[in-house]
Amino acid sequence: MDFYEGVVIPIDKPYRMSSFGALAHIRYLISRKIGVKRVKTGHAGTLDPLATGVLLLCTGKATKMIDQLQAHTKEYLATLKLGATTPSFDREHTVDFTFPTKHITRELVEQTLKNFTGDIMQVPPAYSACKVDGKRAYLLKRKGREVEIKAKPVRVDEIELLDFNPQQMTMAIRVVCGKGTYIRSLARDIGQALHSGAFLTSLRRTRVGDYRVEDCVNFDDFPAWLDKQDIQTLQTNKQENQHSQDFQDK
């Protein structure tokens, strides 16, 4: 395994950790293992801190693949609470408004979900990494600034209703979608389409392209995983290059 030539490592990102925080920790462990100050590392597609699941980390020359990997189809499992909203469309913030839910049935939910497949327009959350006038929207919101984000086209290939609880007014869905789709925004829009409200209570990314969550390295188990790898170190590369040069000189 040569982290300089490039490796794609699928990580199962834990709950309440930012994607950058996960990247920084893994980069530190790899750099220490191969004896360098800092190995080049990037991630292909941000996951919200409250989301878990597939986070693709790319090292060395594999960072050139990031745009390609970000374009891959993604799959999510999400749970929604109906009848209420939060400013961030998830549990990062507390409920700000409540709405009636007595009219919501499983049949209405299933019929409504059909309207969110295909090419749709979606407004990203104000609490997101989207840039507004060159600055991250969530940073502006946390300073009390009003943020206006324009709708953008996204593609949703599949939405499957996995569960609906009429007593607790919760639902679980599986979503297969393209690049740039915010499941938090999808939850908000589903709530509005039901003439009510909704926000995410959990989100797990289960697939990015051919990388599935069951094939990911558990974040906490990464040091043990790293110890088991046959790794090319900086010293190994120097020795191999010197051996090659000696052979050519002969």
C-alpha cells in the first residue's frame, strides 16, 4: 500500500464528527506511520457531523480522483420526524415550529414521495457548507446573518418508504441520489409537500458508487487496520529508487 501513489480508503464516519475532523485524524495516523510530517489527503463528499457512514478519503495522487468520486451515485438511509421543523433541518438545532399531522397517512406519504424522484430543484440548507459571497453559509448563519441560497438542480433516482409510524409521526426512507443532493433539504421539502413540517432525526450514507458501508474501515478500528497493511514508507521508496538507479548504472 503506497500512500504517495494514492489510496482510496472508505471510512465509516462516526456520529458528531465533522468530515474534516475525521480526515485530519486519519491523515495524522497515516503520516506518523510512514514517517512524514503530513501526507496529502482529501475527502470525496462532505458528510454532516450528525450523519454517519461512507466517507471516502484519498491520499497522494488519488486526490486527483476526488471530483470523479464525488460524481458517483450515493445511497442514504434517513429517518424523519413529521409535524415540526428546525432551522438546520436536523437535530443540530431545536424545534422552531410545529404543524398539524392528523391528516398524514401512509398512503399520503407514499404518494407524496413519488413527486421527489427524477430531476428536481432544491434549495440547500442555510446551515451548510455552500458558499454565499465567498463565505460558508453556516458561518454566516452562526453570526446571525440572513443567508439566501438559490435553488439548484439535483437528481433523485429512488425514494423508498421503509417505515411509517402514525402514532409517533416518524418515517424512514432509503434515498438513491446524485451529487449535491441534501437529504436535510429533501426532508424539509417532504414536510412542506405533506402540508406539515419535517426534519431529519438520523442520516446514514450507505453507499458511494461501488463503495458500501459494510466494506468501510470503522473509524475507531483504523489504527489496528493500518498496522495490518503492507505499507510503502518514504525510506522504502528511497531504497527502491536507489536500487533502480544502481541497476541502470550497471
